[in-house]
Amino acid sequence: MHLAGLSAGKAFIREVARTGQTIGTVHTLGALHLGHAELIRRAALENDVAIVTVYPNKIQLRPGGSYNFNLDDDIGLALRSGATAVISSSDTEMFPPGYRTFVSQGDYHLRLDGPEACLKEALTGAVRWICYARPTRSYFGLKDIGQAILVKRAVADLLLDCEIRFVPTVRYKNGVPISSRLRRFSRSELDELSCLFTALNHLREEIVRGASSVKDLVASAASHIKFRRFKFDYLRIVGGDSFEDLEQVKLPFIIIGAATAHGLRVFDSIYVPDQDTLLNGAPDLSIDLPKHS
């Protein structure tokens, strides 16, 4: 079922609430892929009703920028993955004249990805959708770990009655995480990009072996990154809650790396919340690489 607009969506949500059914939500910008499909599948499995929202949140986009997606394709993927309803919206509805409320968590949004990141805007967008849909549970992928952690904290701080569920990253078999940012990348470019994940995982394995100096760890892992068409930006190890750079590794932490190609900065990360994840690696899901060359 596709519900075009906030009014149609709200009528559906009210009816679901009236019957006492549980709601699982997945909030997207559009351009859905197999990573979104896993979020939707889990929302459908763990709730009576699974709702997917599709709106390219304009406050996350650079001024004058556009976000390419096909709503019909997104609706099809969402429904095939188990969604009960897809709710779409527009700038006119989401940001009418006079809109001025934003969710702030100090400078946390700057600590993970720097001033070019849109974590503050992504947080605001996600919290607004949660307030609108009133889900029992809302699902966020570990691929976007910064947003997931900030949303979970905001929901707790604002006393919203919603459980935030983290879902493992879906990766190609070469280690590259599925992302709408990569949909135009060739197979050979995806293979080249895989060395970023190799470096991140090398860092985790070195920490298991007892290394703890972040400066030494990063220097060691950087040798695993051999780019020809990408520009290597950075490797970092940050606190899993504070997002501040660590000098000595301590749980929980996030290993994060970034590279740039085609004018896009591409991120990858490993979230290490506990000793089990440190020893065994993140519980990622793996799929075949796309067939295009």
C-alpha cells in the first residue's frame, strides 16, 4: 500500500494504533537498496505492521542539490521486503514556511564526520518521523552508525516511547557496504574500495592482539589502503558514545574511514560495542557483488 502525503499516512497510523497493533518503521531518503530491504524485513518480522517512509530530507542535502530516486521502484522494493505501507511526502509538507525546529545535541554531530557531515539534519529528520509515526520500534542500520547512536540517545532524552533497533551492515562479499552513494560505481571501483574495509578490519584484529595506541594502529592500517581512483581521506578510532578521537583504545569504540571519488565522500565503519564484537567482528550480512562492470 502506498500512502501519498502525511494526511493519508496519519489516518492509517491512527487506525493501526486503535487496533493495538505494533508498528515497526524504517525511515529513508529514497533510492532504496538491499541494505534498506534488510531493515524492512526485520521491521516486518518483529511487528504487526511495517511502515517505510520515503522523503529525501532537504535539510540533509547541499543547497541546490538533488537526490535521485524512483518512488515507484522504492515502493516495489519496500513491499517485496515485507512493508505493509509506504508513506511518501514532499518539501511543501515537511518544511512549510516558518519551519524552525531542529534537534540539537551540541557538537556531537561534528565529531564523527566533521563539518561536511549532515548528522544533525539526519537526526532531526529521523526524530520527526518517529514523532509522526509513533512506532513501537524503529530500525537503523549500523552502516550509518553515527545517526543510529544519536537517534537512540535523542529518543531516550525526549522520553519518546519507541525502541531503537540496530541492524547489521549489509556488505558485498568484498566488504564494501551497500549504499545508495555507490549505485553508479563500477564493479572494478567497488573492488578497489574494498581495501578501506580491509584496513578497518585490520585495526580491529590488531586491537585483539593487544595493540592500543591509536596513533600506531592507524599508521599500521594505512598501509593496507592502495587507491588509484579514490582519494584516501582518513582512518580514525573514536569513542562509541562521545565520537571523540581516542588516544588509547577502550570499549565501546568505532573504527571509521573515509575516501572520496566522483565528488562523493564514502564512509565505512566498524562499531565495536563489546568484547564479543571485538573478538569475532561485527555481525555483517553478505551479498553478491552487482554484475555490471
